[in-house]
Amino acid sequence: MSAPSTLSPELKSQAASARLASLVRLGGTADQFWPQYLQAVGQSLDARRVLLLASSVGRPWQARAQWPARGAEQSGDADRTLAMVGDVRNGQPRVHRNDQNQLALVMTPSADSADSGAQVLAVVALDIASKAWDETGLLAWAALAEWVPSQWVMNLAMSGLEPEDKVSHESAHSDRTAAPETAQVDRHDQDRAQTLHDVMRLAIRLQEEKHFMAMSMAMCNELALRFACERVSLGWVDRHDLKLTAVSHVEHFDPKSQATRSLEAVMDEALAQESVLVYPPEPGTDPVLRAHQAYCEKVGTTCITTVPLLHAESVMAVLCLERQAGTLTAAQLWELQLIADAVARWQFTLHDQDRWFGARWWDALNRQAEQIFKPSHTAFKLTALTLSVLLALLSLLSWPYRVDAALAIRSQDLLFMPAPFDGYLRKVNVHVGEQVAEGAVLVELDTRDLALEASMAEADLLRHSRDSEKAMAAHQLAEMQIAAARAQQSASRLEMIRYQLEHAQVRAPYAGVVIEGDLKKNLGAPVRKGDLLLKLAQTSQAYIELEIDQAYIHDVKVGSRAEFALVGRPQDRYDITVSRVDPAAVNRDGRTFYVARADVDGTFEPHWRPGMGGNAKIDVGLRSPLWIMTQRTVRFLREFFWL
């Protein structure tokens, strides 16, 4: 009777699983392995499309193969695939469900050595049959599927044959499995498929546990029942120290007993060699089994098998199986390794979740430190290290902090020079801003009228003096007194006119600078007594007036040292000392500041003039450079957000 032309979905999935298991014995090159691997994955999951992508440091993801080979790409496949492989470098398979409730799986098969050690491979299965698979089952199945490429590479290495030598040997098998819908599955592959199915169901059942100890106990009990073991133990590696964690059918044990320490020594032996150890060993092999032998002789066990559990390429736990019925067969060892690979990731996750948060944070910091110090992303790390060192230096070093202040040169003595009498401007000898010496003639008034008045006053004085003498000679007492009084009046008037003549030239009482009084354009103009002619500032006793912003006034003290430069000559710096700070603030032009007075440390320069402006830097102490650069921003944020 001929075979049916089509198989049921369950048989198709079983045939595909059988083919997936048989790929570990496939020879040939990677270009021959991966298409068949993708086909087996796609048929096992009943997926619409399966992609193989590769990436390396600094390069984007690129598609290397797909199944079906000529499968049409649907809208959104590229974006969905890139989004799924975005976090695939951590080695964890992930299940994604889109808005249409379609499942997709991404996993990283461990076959880098098959191609290039610098590459990362990712297998993406799109639109998986959601009726036959759930997320938990997919993750368990993915752990088994990821194991196949690495086992294929290992078998090639152990065979000692070139890949081309095995192509012809496997070609017939490849032809037979190229179309599982029409081909018959041999008995060996059916057994492999059934084993894969049983392992997947066991992994799903164990992953239903929510706590680490519960899962460890359940796994030990299941393995003891499945492989007819008297005892199955699990040892967990914590900071390179292995401790016995769970024992089948035993809820409590003494961690300090001699039997526990002997069992831990057996597991340490497997941990040190990072390989599956079987005691008694097979003929022709010579592994180190001293602890295994000593333990068997002590407790009377016939056979021991220890299997390391790997996570992220490091041993995280060791399983120890004790049997009296003989060593495990090769098929049983293969099945045991499948179970270990399927449950290792979830067991590690539960162990991490069950710890207190401090231990989790500490391990996360250690993992982050490993990522930072491993040799990758050198430019980014050097930049980050440079910025960190720079930030530390800016925070720890001390730097002189200076407060900015506007300044002006002020004169201590300012003289207002008015007109001495009513008259007319005859001559002006100075300009505004001109330096004058003591006694220099600044302004001259017209004295011609005064000279005439002085002559008339002298004539009147002479005339009244003679009249007084005549009256005295004639013994006319009354006329003599009247003439004498008039003579005295004329003398006073003459004296006043002479005084005005003497002060017709306005002279500088001391050396200084004319700061106001541009009179040259008013020559000949009349002036009245008391009208302001000039303002003269004394330069020998000038001082510096500072305007300090209210935000920095609390940092400035009497005695603070400062340095200033004038606007016209910023390259010249001069030292000053704050001698007084006014207690009252001044509001001007929309800003509030305090006026302070400073004395010059030294002599005034000849080119300084009262009213000249500039900027001063007042030393207020040492601060960190980071504080100096950010203090204004921090102050603004505190004022704005009221912090």
C-alpha cells in the first residue's frame, strides 16, 4: 500500500523534529547545513518564513539565507525582523507577538565557529502557528534548536574528516529528508523526534515553576525517575564556589556533613574540567575521576554521571546522577544534555529572581563592569574615561574664584569754581579733561571796566581827602567829617575793585583734571557772580568705586583683594583692595547692586582720569572649577523651580 501523499500537521512537525535532530550528523559545509536547518525549523514551527541573519561589530544585520528559498516578502517583514534582532546579542531567545496575534521567534544558534568567530548569527521565524505553540513552549523548543548547530560543529571536529569527505555520505540522507511530506522517516530519527518531544514537554513542565528551589527539586525528581537513578543532586556555582543545592526526594540535608562535602567534591571535579564525566570511565579514556572514585567507594554507588549546566558560555551548575543499574547509554547522555540545555536558562533566571535585591544589584553592577572593561567599543570607552577623569578633576581641584564688578575712577576732592563777580569771559585756557598744575590760570574775565572804575574810585578818594583837609583847616568840623566819610567810602570801593581785579584770573588751587566746563564756545558771554565756570577734580587722592551685583555681595568682604583693568587699556592690570562696602543697595537701570570703595595698591598712573570705567575681578576664595562653571545655572534653576 502506497504512502499517503500528505501528512497531518502533527506528523509533519514530528518529521521536521526528526530531521532537525538528524542534522547533527550532517557533513558538508555551512552553506549546505544552514538551508536544511532553516527548513527543519520552519516545518517544526509551521512558520511562514525563516531567516538567517549575520552581523559583526560595527556592521549592520545582513540576510544570509531564508526558507522557503524563494519565499515572497510581505509588507513589514523587514521592520519586524530588525526590531526583533535589536536585542539578540545577549543570547536569549525571545518570542514576539504582533497586533494580529501572530507569533515570531528569534534565537541565536551557537555555531559561530562554523563561519567566523567575529560574527553573530540570528535565526528569525515569522508567523508561527499560534494554535499549536505558546510562548513557553517556543522558548523551551528554542533552547533545543539552538543546540543543534553547535553539536554539528562538534561532531565535524571529532570526526577528523574534511567536510567534503562527508558530503557524499550524507547526500542520500539529505535527499531523503528534503521533502518530509512524501518521505518515510527511519526508526532512528523517529526515536530522536520522540525524545525531542518528551524533552520539550519536560522543559515546559519545569518552566511552570515560579521559584528556584521548587524547580531544582522538581528537576532532580524528574531526572531520577526518568533515568532510574537512586539519587540526583544539583550543585550551584556562586562566585566560583559550588554548593549543594537540591537532592532528589530529600527536602532537607546537612550542608556541613561529610557526605555533602564529598558530593560537592565530585561536582567540583566536573566543574574544573567543564565536561560530562562518567564513572566508571569508558575503555580507552583517561579522565580525572579521583573524587568520583572516592565517593563511589565511600557510599557504595556503582555509577556516577556528572553533567555541567552552561549559561552564557560558563558553568553555572552541575548535575550528579547516581545509578546502580550501570552507566547511561549514549542516547541517554544525549537526552540528559538536551534537558540540561533546555532548562538551564530558565533555572538561572529563577535563581536570579529569588535573591534579595541587593545581590541582584551587585551582580548587575559586576556584569556592567565586565561589559565596560572588555576589549570592545574602545573609542567610546576612551571618550567616557576621558570625560570621567575630566569631571573628577573639575570636581576635586581648587581654582581661584573671582566676582566680576563694574568700576569707575572717582576723585576724593571735587572743586566747583564759580565766577568771582559779574563780568564777561575774556579768555579760557583749558579744555575738559585737561590736566592742570597748581596755580595755573584757567579762566580770565574782562577787567577793562574794572580799571576805569578803579581810576574813578582813586580820583574820588583824592578829592574827598582834600575836602576833608580844607574843612579841618577852616575849623569846619561838620564838613570835615562828611568829607572824611566820603573819602573812606571811596577807599572801600577802590579796595573792592582791586580785589576783583586780582581775582579776574581764575587759578587752580591744586593739581587736577578739569572734568566739566567747556567755556571756549562762550567767549565774551556775560557771567554773573556765582555762575559755575569749571569743575576741577583732584587726581592725587582718587579712589575706585565698584558696583557689585547683589547675588555676589555676600562673598565680598572688606580687605578682599582685586584686580582691575580700564576699558581703554585692558592689557594693563592694577591691584586694589576693598576698603568699604555700602550697606544700602542701589537700584539703577533695572538692576540692583551695592557700591564698594577700593584703594589702589600703589600710585595713580598719569593717564587715569576721574570717570574712567572698567571691570574688576574680586578674589573671594577657592572653589572647584565645576562649581565655578555651573553656579549660575544652578542658582537659576533653584530660583526657577524653588529648590
